[in-house]
Amino acid sequence: MSSARGSGRSITGLAWAVLLLGLWLWGRDASAGSGSTSAPTTGDIAAVGRPLGVPLPPAHAPLKGAPPQRVEIPSIGVAAPVVPRGLDGDGAVDPPPYDRPGTVGWFDSGIRPGEVGAALLVGHVDTKSKPAVFYGLSAVRAGQHIEVYRADGSVAEFTIDDIQVFPRSHFDAAKAYGPRQRGRAELRLITCGGTYDQRTKAYTANVVVSAYLTDVRDAAPSKSPKP
């Protein structure tokens, strides 16, 4: 993620503005049209997607919304607090602060994880000097789990069903943020990808991981998120 202002790297204001537009237009299930927005990717859009033969569990019924407090991705060793994020002075989604590179941001004017629609979690891939929370995000695979610890004491478990890398020059917000199926509770994890362009001070792509709700349980006392 890269920015022309401040230290380190972040998504540029333009990229965040596109992110916000996509969230409002396609993040909610009511705007999903016929349902699926998945499509074969060609050209510059690379898709890891769902490997043939990988069984995926049925979707769990959507939950009553509750703010996220923590996210865990066991397959890549992520266990991070989640903080609500709004808009910056330019009207774009405000990314997590640079002095907290291990923090994930949740766009709190959008979908809450577990509700119908696609909730959005964003995180830096690196800082000026070291990897950040979503450094390994592009290594996840279909069938692996994402756990979201929520403020109501529940843990919403999402199963990954799609991983795509969208170049900034061909970014398709509908494919990135649109619910894959009507009526499901879904999750989108977003970070930077591709290569870091020293000329533009920006990454050349965005990694978009899609997942859907497959289970819910009470948080174990020892793992309950701290305020």
C-alpha cells in the first residue's frame, strides 16, 4: 500500500476512493442483482480462486450484526485486533495507522461481519521497514478459515472461497466487492499486491480474499478479544 504523503506505504487516495465506491455500490446484498459476481479472470487479473476438488462447506445462516474486535487467519499466522475506520479528509477510507502495522481496519459504515452482504477488512502489506499484518494474505487458499471475534462474544468463522489479484489499472469494484451469492454473510480482506512502483510510490495491484460465513461459536474465555 503506498501513499505520497506520510511515512511508509499505503493504498493511494485514488485506490481507496475506488474501494469506497465499490463498497457502497456492491457491498450490500440488496445491490447484488442476480447474485454471483464471480467471473473467470483473464489478462492482467490473476486469480488463485478455488482449486478443483477442494470441498467447501455449506453457508451458515447470517447473524445479527456485531462489530468485529479481532481477526485470526490460522493458515498464515495472523491474530490481530480490528479497529473501526471511517473516511479521511479526502473522502476515502482511512487505513489503519502506520504506528500500528499489526492492526486491521474495518469500514464501520458498511456491513458488520456476519450480516448479509460483504463486510470489508483492510490492512497494510508492509511499512517502510518491515512486513505488516496482511503481508502473507496472498498465500491463503480456498477452504482455509478466517475467524472474526465479535463484540457480542461470538466468533464468526468464514471459509475462503476465492483469492484474486486485481491490477490498479484494471480494477473492477463489482468483482472485488460484490457478494458471490445472494443471502450469504461474506467477508472481503483487502491489501496491496503486485510490485511496489518507485516512480508512482504505489503498489501495482490489490489482493482481494473472499470468504463466506460457515460457522459460529462462543469465544473461549482465554481468547476473548480485549477492549
